Amino acid sequence: MAIDDLFPTSLRLLGRPALVVGGGTVAARRAKALLDAGARVTLVAPALGGAARALTDVLHWEAREYRGTDLDNSWFAVAASGDPATDARVAADAEARRIWCVNHSHAEDSAAWTPAVATVDDVKVAVNAGGDPLRAAAIRNAIAAGLETGELPLGRYRRGSSRPGLDSPHHRGSVALVGGGPGAEDLITVRGRRLLAEADVVVADRLGPRGLLDTLGPEVRIIEVGKTPGHHPVPQTDINAILVREAQAGNRVVRLKGGDPYVLGRGGEEAIACRDHGVDVEVVPGVTSAVSVPAAAGIPVTHRGLAKAFTMISGHEELENVPHGSDHTVILLMGVGTLNRSIPTLQAAGRGPDCPVAIIENGFAPNQRVTIGTLGTITAQAQAGRVRNPAVVVVGDVVRISPLAPAALALARISRRETSSTLS
């Protein structure tokens, strides 16, 4: 049987008699599926395995070999005895009676195929993959995962999602503050990705997984509110007003932000504005760049023997009270433009000029760049290399862990390890 010979369809078997021949695992699985579809199932087999025996309370079992008369009055048949001769006989008898039959012993000669099926919300996916059950199951699982995560943008087309009467005062919109992570499209959370696929309106930042916007349908409105250093074309109060306005109009609004909404993301302000106006709001955490971007350069924010704590702070804030010592990691966000002030402050607070520093630009992007130096050299290096935001600055001994660390820092790391080994 060629794939072109198939006519894909679905059968409504509610209340109709169906026959399953066989008592093994495959027969039990098919009998269960027929029962789930509401069919009245008769199972014919001399003996039953554990899975089939568990169904005997909800189907009729004939404890014997198959007989041709078993097909009388059947609408559908499944030959899954495990014996090719028996299954061929069932299939032939069904063909003579014009009854659709699935022959599990010989898919090529089967009049019907049973697909691998998955249900996601109210969407049923069925895949037959040319009669190869393992391949069909793998493809089914991939499609189901794509629907569940939003990778396949079906979410907003689920039953009822067209939402007629959008302008009705009784329809409630909502806002989701979604942390998109440091920018890579596959670092957004599953929940965030799914909500994005279901959105009517997306209020988008300049940073975050911008490529995902291209996967949205043409009916989804994208409102750009991104900021650049020193340039905020849409003030925060206006962003808050946009979220409230769009939700009150009945839209599902996603506020797509870089990193995490509650880590220097003003998500708290936006959530308060929504609640103050009676708008349903949820917060979906994201992978914060304070931890993930250093990791992209091979730098942990803590490391046994080097640092047991870290401080994350904006480069625009005062640094005098940050814990002293290079064994306490300091993470500066939005700190490139203030290096001339922050680096001397950190030195004066107790870190020497040899304290390692790394600047990671465009973390996880194709143009990611890492500059590694010390408190004594990093400002000049950044100026010479024309380092720009978005970037994360890491200050502390953990920078030595990076495989990108220069030889001088690597030697210091080896020396430290040897000293630790000798002491232990």
C-alpha cells in the first residue's frame, strides 16, 4: 500500500460494535482506544496479558480462538493476535464483509491504519508515518510538544479562542509579563513561549528573544516600547497605560521583556498598574542575564574555593557598600557606560588592581564578544575595543574559571588550585 492510496479520515464509533482479536499489549492498547472513543468492544483471545485483563470489566471477552462469525454486526475490526495467519484471516473475513480492519501483522496489506494519537487541549493530532509505528510516535510526540510549548503557533486558534464579541464589556482581557531571557530564542520558558503564541497584542522590548516575533501571525499587533541607553522613547508611565488599555479592550497582552521581569525590569511597576485598574496580570519568570550571560562565557557567579556569594547591581547605582574582596562576585548590569566611575569605586572598596574582570557583550547572540582583564586594565581595554551595551560586567575571582581567560589569569588560577591542594 502506497501512502498516496490513503484517504485520511476519522471514525465516529460511539455506541457501535468493534472487534479486537488478540490478548497482548498491542490488542489491549487498541481496545483501550476504541473504548475511549465510545465503541462497544468485543475482545477475542484464548488468554489475556495483564494490560488486556485490566479491561475485562468494560468490554466483552470471548476466551477462545477467533471465528468468522465474530465479525457479525461489527463496524470496525482490529487484528492483533500476534499470529500472522490468524490476523490475515481476520483481515480477509473483514474485507469480504466490507468492514474496515487494521491488520497489525502486515501493515502493507491492511485496509486501515491506526495512527499515533496525541491530544493537546481540544486539539487531536494523528500521525501514521507510512505505517511505521515508532516513527509515527516520534513525530506525534514532536508535534504535541510543539503545541504545548507554543513552538507551533496554534494556541490562539484553539476552539473558542476566536472570542466573538471581543468588544463586549463582559469580556476580560489579561496581561502576562513574560521574561524572555537573555535573547536566545530557545531560552524563554515553556509557559512564556506558549503565552506568546496565544497573544493578541505583544508589547515588546528592544532586548529579549526578538526572533520569536517573526513567528507570530499577521493579526497579532506588536507595540514597540524598547529603550536604549539614555533614550526612552516610550516612558514607563505610557507603557503601563498601554498594557491597561489593551487588556481592558479584551485582548490577551504579552509584555515581552528581556531577562526576568522582576530583575531590573520594572515588572513590579507594570504589575501594580494592572492590578490598580482591575486587570488580570501574571508574571512568568525569565532567565536573568545576571547569571546566564556570564555562563555563556564559561563564568559561574559562584564557585567553591573562589566565591560563595554574588551581588547583582545596576551600573548606575552606588557601589560603595558592595561586599569587599574578589571572592565576592559583583555583577554589573547596564554598566559599560559607567566603568570610569564603577571601576575606581570597586578598587577603593577593597579589591586590588589585579582583581579579574570580564565584560560579555550580546550574550548568547551570534555576535557575542568577551573582554577579560583586571580592574587595573579593563577600562582602557573597553575603550580600545569599543565595548558597548547590552553587556554584563563580572568582577571577581570567578572570571579565572572561564576558558576564555588570558594566560596570566589562567596561571593565577592554577597557582590557586595548587595552593589549595597543598593545604588540603
